[in-house]
Amino acid sequence: MNNSNKTAVVTGISSGIGLALTKKLLEENYNVFGTTRSGELNTLVHPNLEVVALEVTDPLSIQRAVSKIKALANGIDLLVNNAGAAPDVFEVKPEYEAFTQTLDTNITGVVFFTEPLLNYINTGGQVIFISSNMGLPKNAAANGPGYRMSKAAINMYAAMLATRLADQHIRVTPMHPGWVQTRLGGDQAPLTPGQAADGLYQGITSNSESGKFWNITVPGIEAY
Ligand SMILES: NC(=O)c1ccc[n+]([C@@H]2O[C@H](COP(=O)([O-])OP(=O)(O)OC[C@H]3O[C@@H](n4cnc5c(N)ncnc54)[C@H](OP(=O)(O)O)[C@@H]3O)[C@@H](O)[C@H]2O)c1
């Protein structure tokens, strides 16, 4: 890793948006600590990338990943909570297994991975949550109960954190990456992961207002 680079942590880089954003951040001269469940990544090897094992629904895995990042990184400039699941996105009625899996991954896992890293984020750093416009109340529809509620909750957590971290000048942004061709988004989506990563990077480098929802498809702050 290069000591003069900024440092990013990105969760869920095995595929999709997380992998594309990691490539983008490496191009932009970040050191990246990227997480996969296995702790391995065969599709991308880079001298400024360190792959860390993380299963966000397992508190022990979170503890080990956080310890490794703290031991190797010299502070964090950018934390991107990207890992997420959407098993009930085509369902209308909440079903227990899919609902709890979604909330465990998209809320509990995100919150309890973020909290122990907060005191390691540099003054002037950023926390990004890859959220979804499906979690905005104005876009409410019947499908995806766990998924929509989980993203709505993360938008609230982002707004709360923005207040908590204001004195440290840490900017917090929940972001909609567009509808993207990934395992989660499906083949019909209009955006490639690379296009989503470019849009997210534009949002990261914009001087957005902390705590506000950012939509890359209409760059700028979007009302809830
Ligand atoms: N694609 C879209 O249109 C779209 C739209 C709005 C928001 N998003 C959000 O974008 C984020 C990335 O999704 P994607 O579209 O890139 O889908 P994806 O290709 O399925 O990527 C999801 C990533 O999250 C990881 N992950 C899932 N559950 C996990 C867990 N329990 N512990 C650790 N890692 C876990 C996956 O790891 P494994 O490979 O091990 O499963 C994978 O790396 C998600 O938060 C999603 O909600 C996507």
C-alpha cells in the first residue's frame, strides 16, 4: 500500500457495485480495504488493495475485520457500506426468513460494522451508505417489504450519524446508485456497475450536505 494515498474501506466487493467502486477508487489512488465473505478475491489483484474477510451478520466476523483494518490502516478517509441483500424484492407479504435476513444484513450488520470504525475515521472523512431510492417513503410500493424498510432505516441512521459526527467534519451520505446490472439488480437494469461507480465517485467528491440522500441518476440531493 502507498503511504501517501487516502484510505477507503468498502464492504461487499466480491461483485457488482462494490467491485466496480473498488476499481474506481484504486484508479483514483486510494488504498482500499475491501471485504468479501471468504476473505479472498480472485478477480482483482492490486498492490493497494487488501482483502478482508467479513460476514456482516456475524458479530465475531465483524470484530475480526475491524481489528485487521485498524491494525493495517492509518485512519480511514472513506467508509463505503455497500454489502447488501434483497431476497424479498419480488415479494409483497413479509416472509420471516427473507425479512430477518434482509434486516440482519442491511441494518444490523451495517450499523455494527460502522460503529467500531467511527473513531478511526479521519477528521474531514466520509461515511457512505449504498442505499436505494426504494427506501424513500415517496417511492413506497407493495413489493420488497424487508428491502424497502431496511434502506429507509439506513437513510435514518445516516441522518442521525450526520448530526453526531458534525463536530468532526465527517460527512455522511446515503446514496442511490441507480438501477444497476448486478446479481441483485438483474440483467434488465440500464446502468453497468462501472457507470454506477463513476456516479458514486462523483457524489463522493461533491460537496454535498451531510445526512442528505444523494441520487446518482439525478446528481444532487433528493428530498425524502
Ligand atoms: N443493483 C441495483 O440496482 C441496486 C440499486 C439500489 C441499491 N443497490 C445496493 O447496492 C449494494 C450492492 O449491491 P449489488 O447490486 O452490487 O449486488 P451484488 O452484486 O449482489 O453485491 C452484493 C454484495 O454484498 C455482499 N453481501 C451480501 N450479503 C452479505 C453478508 N451477509 N455479509 C457480507 N457481505 C454480504 C455480497 O457478497 P457475496 O458475493 O458473498 O454474496 C456482494 O459482495 C447493495 O447494498 C444494494 O442494496 C443496488
